[in-house]
Amino acid sequence: MVDLLLQLADNPNLEVPIERDGVKAFTLDIIAAGTDTSAVTVEWALSELLRKPKAIAKATEELDRVVGRDRLVTEADIPSLPYLEAIVKETMRIHPVAPLLAPRLSREDTSVDGYDIPAGTRVLVNVWAIGRDPALWGDASEEFVPERFVGSGVDVKGQDFELLPFGSGRRMCPGYTLGLKMVQLTLANLLHAFAWRLPDGVAAEELSMEEKFGLSMPRVVPLEAVIEPKLPAHVYDDGP
């Protein structure tokens, strides 16, 4: 694909010219969207779980019951792990990796909820604020509570506008299915294969949860944790 874009960048007859700087930016966007977003989401999920011992114990119990301790988690296991899926949804609600989604441009004059939006206006959707709105999520909207999604029909596929980590419509994230599976499978295996705890001397309430705004919204301070293998040694050698 990069080869094709570079060929197009050298074509002076294109109706909309593509510059090599644009190809570079596009490639960086693909790399960031395909790796950084998933890694940031997993880090936030682990950060929240380390502050909620009951939640991490509940997730571990579900994994042991469904997967057992003689193999790693596979993609086929995910539909049988509703609490894990709830953890991922709750993480995406309270820590959306793209807090303002992709910008839109109003193509014509319109009115939304009493606000006039002229044509040519750049529009941003603040999913960070939507995900923490008490009118939608109750008084505990700032709290990490995976149970709110257990048995809930609210999903991240762009049809439920209170939860839009990937956006919605024609401009939603084109790789959302892959990204979602990557987060679910990575988190599931990290929780299943290792016991997690905070470093000695660090209390759960002392763990910094400060966010850093950018293309994504990672932690200001990278997460530090202590992990210990808890599966038989041959499982790590054999893989899934």
C-alpha cells in the first residue's frame, strides 16, 4: 500500500495531488491507530483493575472456569467471557482512546438541539464527556464498574450513542472489529496467565490515573506493576 501511495505521490496528473509528506503522515496514522490505541486501552484496563481487587478476582475466576489452566485464551473463548467483555466496554467508556473522535465538517447549515451550526463548521464529538455524563450513567459515572455492562445490550458498534469509542456511521473506525478483538484477547491472556499486583509500598488509592491528551489519551505516568506467572510452565512454551 505504501508503494502504491508513493507512486501516486509522483503522479503530477492527479486531480487531488498527494505529497510525500502526506504519505508519511498517513503511514504514521495507520501505525498509531493499529498499535498505540489498543496498547493504551489495555494499559488503562489494567490500571483500573489494579485499583479494584474484586473485579480482577472476578475476571480471573471467569477465565479459570471457561479456559482452564492448561492453555492460553483464544479468540474463540471471548464470547464465553461476558465479564471480560464488560471490563473492556467499561474501560472504553471511561478512558476512550480518541476522546474527540475524528473531526467532522458540516456540509450545510443545520440545527442540533437548538444550536445553529453553519456550513463549513468543524465539529468534534466529545465522547470522553459523554462517557462520564451522570445523566447517562448515573451518580457513579466516574467510577469503574464493569457490572453496568453485564447483561446490557449497549455495545461499541456505533449504534448506542452513549458509548462511541470507535465513532459511528460511515466515518467510524474502519478497523474497530480488529481493534476490539486485539484488546479483548490481549487483556484476557494477561489476566489469565499472570497474577497482577501493585509494587510494594504503592496503595491502590495512590495509583495515578492522570491522562495525557494527544492523538490518543494515555496515562501521564506509565503503569508499573508486579506480575507473576500462574499457569504451568509448558503453557507458556506451547502458546495458544
